[in-house]
Amino acid sequence: GECNIQYALNPHSREYCIIEVNARLSRSSALASKATGYPLAFVAAKLGLEIRLNEIRNSVTKETTACFEPSLDYIVVKIPRWDLKKFDRVSKNLSSAMKSVGEVMAIGRTFEETMMEAIRSVDTSFDGFGRNNYVPETDEAIAEELTKPTDLRVFAIANALHMGYTVDQIHALTSIDKWFLCKLRGLVETERRLGAYAADQTIPRGLLRMAKQQGFSDGGIAHLTKRNEMQVRNTRSAYGISPFVKQIDTVAAEFPAFTNYLYLTYNASEHDVSFVDSGVMVLGSGVYRIGSSVEFDWCAVRAIRTLRANNFKTIMVNYNPETVSTDYDEADRLYFSNITLERIMDIYEVETSAGVIISMGGQAPNNI
């Protein structure tokens, strides 16, 4: 069967601890399967039936077998969602204890692009990594958040960089690897450059392209440059800046991929697929939260299955790895993507979709 073990590694030595062992499928198993395109539960079930790894076909390449280690040409970022504010006597401090009520997964070609999308996926009110009002810009508040992390730690890092903290200072307080902190510092630098343009000034094409490649949303750019989201979208369209559709590929293009498991990125030069079906889009439920859970995913999956039973081509859009709707064999095409106006319009336009069903996923798609 399938077993899941979570380790904590000391970055300065070979010391490690085992946090927990699940002698079963877990939420992390679903995440690992969807991050790599390697179906762990499917393979584990086959092994339990005494079918060998070299006899199980890789459903992504349709040529190789399951006896391989996934090799990826993309980045995946997972962020848990905590609803700690809904409980009066629960500590907001985070440790190895399991406190999240759900999680999001984002896919892209660079860490910056993927991190920005993941943060926006956690809550629709988040623009991404940047200056914010969630953590006060005081040395005391920043030091407290960085040394005793809560669910607001990533926002404290953003404000610390805006206040002039160096990568070394933040590393000393958090022990977060400097590679990640340097990448996050680059986002803050781009944010400052965008903020220098007033509403009546045109954003240069090069800067706008770089911002999109780093994961800034149209809405986030609009907020920084004091204009509305559609103005930014129109400027971007006039410049010919649009995302490309790429396939999840478990063997990093060593063999051709035949999967319908897709994501959007600005860090590419061509699409991996053609667009001829004009399928019907069904928007998923997004991240699980208290009061919104698997019932909406059931609705989205039933909608997809009903459409397929009536010979409609289908397109599923969701970003929650815990769901059935993000199994890529449920729909004709699965876009693992954030559910925002920008992303839905990007997919709708490139697919020349026959329609969009927004009523099955709860508040997230309806609020668009």
C-alpha cells in the first residue's frame, strides 16, 4: 500500500526528525501525485495486486512505464490555508502540528511566478507577495512574526523587505534559505518600479512583461499603478503579452507528453497544445475552508460528467489538489489554475470556449 512520511531536516547538518508517519493515503499523497503527474494511489493499488512497476503504463507519456522517477520542467508551490481567526482560544503560532483546513497548489516555470499565484489562491483578497496591511511596519511586529511564525509570516517578510531589511537579516530571524529570500526580494524591487508609474503614465512594455513573468496579476499591477484591472489587461493585450498553455510533463520532454493536464505561464514561447474543441468550462471550488468543502467539488464533478455524457467537450479549472475535479482524467482538459477574472478570461479566450458554468463551485467562481 501507500505510505506517507514527513521529515524535518536540519539545514546545517545531517540531523533529521520524523514529524509523522501515515501508513495510508494522505492529503500529501494527493498533492505529490498532482505535483508530479505520477498517480501514487493508482500505482500502489496495482502493486498490491502483484503487478510490477515495469508493467504499469505511464499515462502521461503512454510509452514509458511507472518504473521511473518523475523529472519536472516546472515549479510547484503548495501553501496551506489556515482559518485560525475563526477560533477564539486557538494559538495562531505555527509548528509541525497540523492546523490547516485546506491547501492550494500553483504551477509555473519560475519560483516567483508560482509563489505569487499560490498566495493569491489562498484568498481572493491577496494580490500576491508585496507590501500589505496584515503586519504592522514596525521593528517589534516584524521581529515577532519572523521569529514566532503565524499564518501571516510571508506578509511580514514582504513588509520587512520594504522597510529595508536585508536578506541576511531576515535569514538570521527565520532560517529561511537565502535563495528563496533573494527571489522574494526581486519581487519587491519590481513592485517598487511599478509603483513609480502614475495612472496617466504608460507602463513600458519591458517592465510589464517582466512583471507578468514574475507572477504579478493584472489586478495587482493595477493597484500599484493606480488604474483598474481592465486597463492593465488592455495594455497587456496591445503589447501582445499573453500566457502560454503548457502540459504537465513527468519526464521533462525526454518523451512526448499526451496529457490533458495543463497550466498557464508567461515564461514560455509557444503553446504545447492546439485549440479546436471549444469546450464548456466548469469552474471548481478552489481551496477548502470552514463552510465550503467537498460538496462543491461533487457538484463540479457531476456537471463535468453530465456534459461528457451528452457529448460536450469539457474544460475543468481548479487549483485544489485535494479534489476529484483536479484528477486529469475527469475532464477533456484540466487547467490547474487560479480562479480569478484574469485567469478565466485567459483560458476562455485561448480555448474559444463554448460557455462557462460558474454556479457549481460555490462563492469563489460566483464572486468573479
